[in-house]
Amino acid sequence: QVQLVESGGGLVQAGGSLRLSCAASGRTFSSYSMGWFRQAPGKERELVVVNNWNGVSTYYADSVKGRFTISRDNAKNTVYLQMNSLKPEDTAVYYCAAHPALITTAIKPNYWGQGTQVTVSS
């Protein structure tokens, strides 16, 4: 069982930056793939970025490439999402997710955080 707690969301102006954090419980954090998803009002939840268990980031959604960066600190059981050059269309609830295998767009991870709101004003 893995519990995930996100933090770092908030209100920011377009062009600004935010860093989301996701703290995970458990002693096997390093063996889990970690991902960030987001869901905007009226839209389906989408995969934003993945850092798979082998430590290699294997996926960035086209809409965030060059602006968002995922990283993880296995010693702290924490994964981060650095978001730069934010746009109003990045406004969404952002969810951290963990899965004991590779995360892809076709995989629904086993474990989810409660979500943190990111609002980007124009």
C-alpha cells in the first residue's frame, strides 16, 4: 500500500512557475513508477509526465515539453514537478500517481494522491 500526498499548488500568473511535491509512504518507493496527471474542468484526466521506476523519464505530454520537469528523490520518498512558463490552459487539478510497473498512457496507476489545484491567471 502506498499513500501519496501532494503539495505546492496555488494561483500563479501566466509565465510564472510552481513546483509540486508528492510525498509517498512506504519503504519501496524507488521501485515504483511515478507520474503526474491533471484534470481540467469538463475534461478527462490526462497523463502529463512520467518518471518510471528505473529513474528514466520516459514521457512528457506534448503540451508541457520544454516547460515541465519531473524529478524524484528516493531518499526522501518524494517526486517533484517543476512547472515553468505556465499558461492558463495548464489550470487543472494535478494528481500524483504511483504504479509498481511502467506507467504509460494506457495504464491506470494503482495509487493516487488527493490532488492539488493549480490555477494560472492570464
